[in-house]
Amino acid sequence: MKIFKNFLDEDSLKQLEFTIMNSHMPWYYNDSILVNSEKYFQFTYSFFADSKQNCHSDMINLIEPILKKLQYKKLISVKANLLTNTPETIEHGFHVDKTAGKTGIFYMNTCNGYTRFKNNKKIKSERNKYIEFDSKLEHTGASCTDEKRRVVINFNYQ
């Protein structure tokens, strides 16, 4: 696992935040967080799905500074996830995003939400942090109780 703090330069980060953290961001409601689990919901925005661009080029331009720093041959998916504040921290279940390649998580904001791995390693949600790990590692996200929302951008690539 690799952890990078202060991943983006401040100008690139501010441009990304201006849209992603804005109240006008077109988030899409998902009735579940994990397949076969209808207990929790989240909001998402898909940049890439099934290795194909899934949004307007202006949105791709926002994540371009991140993509330039990743060493990938093929993008499989890129998706922003927004979890709303909950009264207590909720973990949503261990899973793998894809079965081959790398998974990356870019943390948009600092909050007490986190990513936990099956080996109990916990990564705090801290603004401008990026983690990269083998896609076969089981992990779970957790909601936050101290901010209105927890926002991450999830990358899957080979």
C-alpha cells in the first residue's frame, strides 16, 4: 500500500474542490453502497465506467491532475462517492472494487470517516491524500459524524 499526503498542488486541488464540493455538483442517488446490500445509500458521480468515459470532458479535466500522477495502462473506472453524515460511524461492509489491478482513493475532505482494510489497517479521511493498493485487498468505507459529508474519488486501473 502506498500513501501520498498533499497529493495535488493547491491550485489543482482548489479547482477540483470548486466543482466536487460545490452544492451544484450533479450527484446521483444510489439506493445501495454494495451489491446485494440495500441497508445504506450513497451519492455518486461516474467519470469512467467499464473503461469508457462516462461524463463530459470538462469533468474529466477536473481529475486530469490526478490521472497524470497515476501510472496506469488502462483506466477501468473512476467514481466520486459522497456519504452523508450519520449519528454514529457506519462501516458499509468489506469488498473489493475490481479483481485485478490497482485501486486508488483520493480523499476530498478531512473528517472522521475512514477506509478500513481487512487486516484492520485504518486510513483516515484527510483532504488531498491519495492511497493506492492492490485491488484484491478487501476494504470498507465509513461514514463521518463530524462533517456534513465524506467525499472520495475512487480509481480502478491496471
